Amino acid sequence: TDYAGFTDRARFWLGKFYQINEKELISISHTEITDNPEKPWLLCRFSDSILYSSDRGISWRFCGEVIKPCDNAHGHNIGGFPYIIVDNYFYVYFNEWYNGKALGCSVARAKVNDVVESARKGTVANWTKYRNGNWNEDALTGLASPLIPNSDTHHDAHYNRTLGKYIMTSHHNDRILRLHTSKDGINWEDDIIIVDYSGTEFSPDLSWHIQFNGTDDCRELEGDF
């Protein structure tokens, strides 16, 4: 992997994939950049990055960071980078932070074609966060509105062809893993409980282990999944 100078300071978690064609892939990746290379789990700042492969995923090139929490302090985990495609835009969900507090699941977007063409050049497109009905906030520095408050985005999202809706898991702070649906990727409805560990001593990061089994590029599902 070409880490573009971050070799000794960064860890990349290959995440959700977008398949451009038979050879080209994009990975929207959870990134941890540390100020202490000898102990990379300490003094860590989080972001979502774009990685690009032209050889079916055998090798990867780091193109750049695209989304950061507004309050990008040490330890403010951005989450697990689920994405959907809405009207030719990537919608990537992340944990927003502000004034030392996790706000919940928020979203940033960029045009699919812009992301692809930039990745081929080893750079990144312009991403913006959604806030109060607009997409005017810079995705690296701006503040986003929480779409599902008090939830964590270490989870997955797909378009479900049977429902005609997007679906997304969400790990809430009450230790309950839920399933939500949306027609537009902004307004998330339903509150279907998948696993409830509230009131117990067992408190795993449940949503990290929930991945939908859909098409090869992690985007669509049928009725059974």
C-alpha cells in the first residue's frame, strides 16, 4: 500500500468498497493518525479517507482524508464509514463530535464521478456535511447535524430493492442495536430492535460486527439478507 507519507503514523481500516469496474475499486476507509508512532493507539485522531486500487484490491493507494469530526480531538472516534448512493452522490455516515461530545450519526457527501476521477489521480474530491437542510459545511472542518442522535456509526448501510428504501443499523448508547429505514438518506425512520443488551453486564460494540450480505460492492440487498 502507498501510504503517501503516513506509513509510520497512520492505520487504515479497509472498509466499504465501491466497484468502479472489474479492476478498479475505491475503499472508504476508517483512518487513525497518531502523534505517537511508537504507541499508535495513543494520541490518535480519526478521519474517513479514500483509498484506490487499480488491480482488483491487490494493492492500494491512499488518496487523502475526506471527513473529520468537527471537534477532531484525540480519541473522538469517527466510526465505521457506512455509505449509500443517492442521486449520484456518495452519502457517508460518521460520528460527529462538538465541544467534546459525540452528537450521533451524521452524513457527508460528494459526487460519485468526482470521487472516482480524483481517486484515479491520487487526490480527493470536495466533500460537504449536511447541516440544517443544507450541504454547505466543509467535511474536514465543518459541523454536521445529527440524523440519529446518540448513536454510533460502526455499522452498515445498503439500498434494499424489495423495500425500495435504504436500510442502516445503528448502535445506540442504551446498548441496543437497531435497524432504521430511509427514502432519502437523510430522514431515518423505524426503530426495529435487532439485539437488546440493556440492563445486562455484557456490553459489546455490537454494531461493529453487523455487516449486510449484498452485492459485491456492498451497495444493494434483496428481501433476504
